[in-house]
Amino acid sequence: MLAASMALLLALGCYWLFLKGKLADRLGVHQRGRRASYLFWVAKSAALFVAPTLLILACLGALGSLIVMPRAFADAALQLGVTPGGAMQDTGFLFAVVGGLAGGALLGAIVARMQRKRGRRPWMIGDLRSILPATRAELPYAAGIAVAAGISEELFFRLLLPLLIGVLSGSALFGFAVSALLFAGAHRYQGWKGMAGSGALAVIFTVFYWMTASLWMTMALHMLVDLNGLVLRPLVLGLRASGDSRS
């Protein structure tokens, strides 16, 4: 219990540091342009989410949870009537999820483009202007953020925090609930709508994790959601071919 307590304190400390914006300001990251900001975000998520997760899991002898869903998580899923890994036996379900996500993303992007042509501001959940690419040259950097977020945030919020909180509280469900709230808080820069949307996504990712019993597939789903918002949608709305990315 002591080891788990120390590990949770370390994890929460990393979460607090992630929310702080002073380091980027002190290093002059934002003054170097949006591309530098993108690269800094990726490095920060790797240092504060990925590295601590792997270190803590290694110290606790739980690296196997990267591949095999922890027993406590499976029990939590069963408590809510979800069969852990059941979706992996149903390829139709997986195709439906990917197809529905792709179709919905494309439809949403087209509707947003029509709104812009009519002089209306495209609808989106939360304020993403600080991370949306402004030019085509920034698209690879935005895609990098989407991939990095899918990996780092699932490791931290869908595995490490629920595992540690579950061990200390005796309830993995409680661990997932607290982690979902912290996940929403990590997106506070998007405003209250963005936080609400992120909280809803946390629930969706959690249920998908339970249904597939695969953290890696949940990472892939997270990546697709973020690629839609940071790459597909801006691309359909129209981006400048080039320009000063420092603005």
C-alpha cells in the first residue's frame, strides 16, 4: 500500500506539472511559433505521462498490464454488465465502431465547411483554437499531437491512475471515475464545453477498453478521434498552403 501511495503521489505531481503553463513561457516556446509549441506539447506528454507510467508499472511489477487487462479492471467491467474483451470476438462490432466514427467525422467536417461558407462559425465542442493547425505545413505537427495524446493519455488516465486509485480505494470503478474527472480537467484550456466533452470521451474510451480488453485498441480509437478534430476537420474547412505559423 505504501508503494501504491507513493506512486499515486508521483502520478498526481506529474499531472499537476502538466497543467502548469509556466515552463513553456519561461523557455520562450510560444515565441518560437506554433510548431515549437506542438513539439513541446508532445515532449511534455511523454515526460509527464508516458515516462512516469512505465516507471511506476515497472517498479510495481505490473508492466504486464500494458498487454493484459488487470483483473480488477475486468471485475469492474463485469459489475456494470460489460464482458471484458467480448467485443474482440465480434468483428462486426469493431467495423461498426470504426465505420461509424469515420462516417460521423466526415459528415461533421462537411457540415462545418457548409457553416463556414454561410458565414457562420463552425460548431465544435470546446475551444480548440490554441492547437488547431493554421496552415497545411502544420498538419503533420497536429497529427503528431493526436498520436501522442492517444498513447500518453490512455496510458496515464485509462491504466495508471485507475490502477493506483483502485488499489488504494479497493474499487477500480472509483478509480476510473476519478480518472475521468482528471482527464476532463486536463482539457481545461478548451473551456467548460471542452471539459464536458472530454469527460464524455473518457467514459466512451473506458467502456471501449472494457469491451475490447485492449489498451492498444483504445489508444487507436483515441488517436482517430483526435485526428478527426486536429487534421481532418481543419483540412476540410480549408487551410492556407503556407504562411507565418508564428501568428
